[in-house]
Amino acid sequence: VIARLAKEMKIKTVALMSMPFLFEGARRHKLATTAIEKLKPICDELLVHRNDELVEQMQNKKESKVSDLFKAANEVVCDKIRAKLTELESAE
């Protein structure tokens, strides 16, 4: 809804989608894929993040807590958004 309103108002829109973990199953993956397809024509930029990337990163560390996983997730998401916004600003 917000992305559609922004597009109608000619406001640049960057969306970030998180793909479910593999263990969440095919149904959730299909829902996320459908949502991505709906967002593509509405957004100027669509970033897709695979949650399983976080698991892969955390497996390289000997000690990892759930709180570490959430902290890493926040950092990855923020880094992706910052990079895309910087890229868009440079293009203007």
C-alpha cells in the first residue's frame, strides 16, 4: 500500500524483502516470491535478502547466540539499504 501511494506521488521507493529461512518451508517461500512479484512493478528498487545468508555467516563463528544473529541481521539490512541509497543518490 505504501509503495503504491509513493509511486502515485512520484516518490522514489526502495523496498527490502527478506526471504524466509529454508526451514520455514515451501509455503512461506512461495508467499514471499509472490510478494516480490507484486512489489517489482511498484518500486524503483527492490532489494531481496536471503535470511539463510545470516545462518551461513553465523556458522563461521564458534560462539553465536540468537541475539548475535539479530544484531548481524540488522547490520546486513542497514548496509544493503545504505549502499542502495548511496547508489541512487550518485545516479541523480
